[in-house]
Amino acid sequence: MLRINDTISIEDWELTENFVRSSGPGGQNVNKVSSAVELRFEAQRSPNLPDPVKSRLKRLAGRRWTNEGALVIQCEETRSQARNREIARNRLVDLIKAALVRPKRRIATRPTLGSKKRRLKEKKVRGEVKALRGKVDPD
């Protein structure tokens, strides 16, 4: 079981770990050992995550979210399979914790009088500069 906070924990059946061969340097070791981890979390079917958290998690996950509603996290940072597994699980926990935070609503504000005047002044200066770019009379 993977613990997120006091109220949310992920059961083992929701996680699938697949170990594959890692890319990059590593000598003979890279051809023999499957050290890279592909962690798959069935987020859409998870009974432990509320629906708003699932939607925020989907937005945060981006390309890591599959059409089936699973979150796939890959890790091949170290040569150790156990360390890669730990890093992938920590990434999942961090992503879910980020999805738990409800975003603040934006409060609509009006531009100040000073900012309006500065904008209009800059527009007038810009227009004058552009007006001077016209063709020159050969007189």
C-alpha cells in the first residue's frame, strides 16, 4: 500500500510495475539487467481518489495519462532497479499531492487609471514613430 496522506492511500492492486531494459550508457550491464521501471497507476478506476482530484491529476499528468485512464510513470535514472522503483513511486506521490491542492480562483481586477494612461501614451508614441516611417518626398 502506498500512503499519500492521512485520508488517501493507494492499494497494491491499483499499481502495476513493469521492469524493462534501460537506455543509455552502462556497458555490459545495460544489456543484461532490466533496471528501468514503468509504474502504471489505474487512476480512473481508483476508489480512493475523489473525482475533482482525478480531473486535476489528468491535467497535471499530460502525456503520461493514457486513454484507458491510467497514469504511466517511467524512471531509468539509476542503474539500480530498486532505486528506480522508489523514485517512480515518489514521483507518483508528488503528482497526487499536487493534484490534491485546489487551485485558487482568480479575482477579476480592473486596470488602474495610471496604467490606462501609460498604455495610451505609449500607443501615441508608437503611432508617431510609425507615422515617420512614410515615404520621403524627393523635393
